[in-house]
Amino acid sequence: MAWKSDHIPPLGGTTRGIIAILTAVSLLSFSDALVKMSGDSFGLAQLVLLRSTVAAVLLAAWLLPMHGRSSLRLTRRGWVWARSLCLAAMWLSYYAALPAMSFALAAACYYTAPAWMALLGRVLLGMTIGGTAVALSLAGGLLVVSPSTDTFTPLLLLPLAAAAFYALAGLITWSRCQAESPGAMAMTLNLCLVCVAAAALLLLSLFRPGGTESFVLALWPRLTLADWNLAFVLGCLLAVIATAVATAYRVAPTPVVGVFDTAYLGFAAIWGAVLFGDVPTAREALGIALIACSAILMSGGRQERKDHFS
């Protein structure tokens, strides 16, 4: 598959992409807050399977009656599935890291995604982006999460890998999936997540590794009615999030969307204050401000793209 982009940015695409990604990260931060409040009862594969099953059913119930089967038709099936596999790897890598390290440190590593997007976009697509914007984004993220210098271990490769997978998925969406509808890409993503989670559950049932009470290795913990209701709510949120993310990376340049994606940290601070009483400190507020500055620089910067890559 040659990395050749024939994409002509739609009129107003950058603005639409920014709105879509801000909607997505606001809902994603709320979803993660719900998991933080009540998600300890799940296993990793179980949670992914239930959440994506609900999201896929809701997407089908919305798309099929309104637009028919054509709304789920893919033009570049291979690229859409490659994108979905990257996102599945991102979620599994990031969630697997959370039990082994603080959320702050994992988030700091994950929000290197804009830097990955800028680097991979330049190498694969010839896109250029100001280094100052990326540096401000990373500095702001580090200030917000304040990782400790004595906690750097090989486990950090998991959230760093998640950031790289997410960046690659964004580049694929921008350069290869312009002809795809956001609904079809969201549906494909959730079908991919269901398949990956089901395969993980099958492997767990066959090999029964030790530590099955852990979040990562748990096969199928018993769920209460409240747990089932939570899985349904998370699935509803994921259906909207997946569609909004697909829209954002389809109509706006990847590095621009990637920096606004870091607004997740700001929304997380808001949900933390509202739901957990965690009011941002002055240092965290400064970090959020730096992220906002990087977003302004990124959206105003000139985006260049080569005609081909080989």
C-alpha cells in the first residue's frame, strides 16, 4: 500500500474537525470518569466486548433505517480495517497500562500522540508542522499530569505504544479514508473491537493464565445490574465518540486534530472537579493554558503536504 494522499481538504474542514474532536474528547473524558467510578468490576476484554457490542447495535439501529445498507459500505476496506486495528491496539495498550502505573503518568505518555502525529505525518505524508506548537502541547501535558521522575519503567512502553497507534490511525483516516462515511468507520471500529475482545476472551479461557482476578487477565467477572447499565451507557457514549473522531480526522489535518485532542486533559480536570472534588492546582491550570496555546498555533500554522511518498 503506497502512502499517496489524493485528499483535497473540504471547505471549512479544519473548523468542523476541531468541533468534532472537542465533542469526542469531552464525552470520552466523561466516559473514563464513569469507568473510574464504577469500572473495577469488569475485566479488560469483557469491558471492551460489552461496550463495543452496544455501540455497534446502536450504530446499526441509527444508520440502517435512515440511510440503508449503503451507509455501511466501505470504499477502501483494507485501510478502514487497518485504522480500526490501530485503534483497537491503542485501547488495549493504554488500558493494560493503567493498573500498573498511576493514571497521571499513563496519560502523560499517551498525550505524546500529537508529537507522534507530527513525526509520522512528516515521514509518511510530507506534512510539516511548527515544532513550537508540539513542544507547548507536550510541556502542557507534563505540567497537568506531573509525572514523577522515579517511575520510568519498561511498562511506559504500553501508553507510548498507545499514542503511536492512535497517531497512525489518525494519519490513515486523514490520508486514506476521505471517501468513507464516519458512520461506516465507527461501525467497523466497533466490530473490530468486538472481534479482538472475543479473541482475547477465547485465549484466556483456553490458557487460563495466573492472576485471573486482575483487570487485564480476568475472564468474565460476575456483573450486577448496575454494571450492565454502566456497560450500556459506555456503549452509547462510544457510538458517538467513534463517529465524532472519524469525522474529525477525515475532514481536518491530523496534526491539527491531534493537538485539539489534548483538550481531553482540560475536560478531565473539569470532570475531576465536578465528580471527585479534585480542583486543578495552579500548575495544572498552567499546563492546560499551554495546551490551549499550542492548539491556537497549530490551527493557525501552515500545513504542507507532498504529492506522494514511496
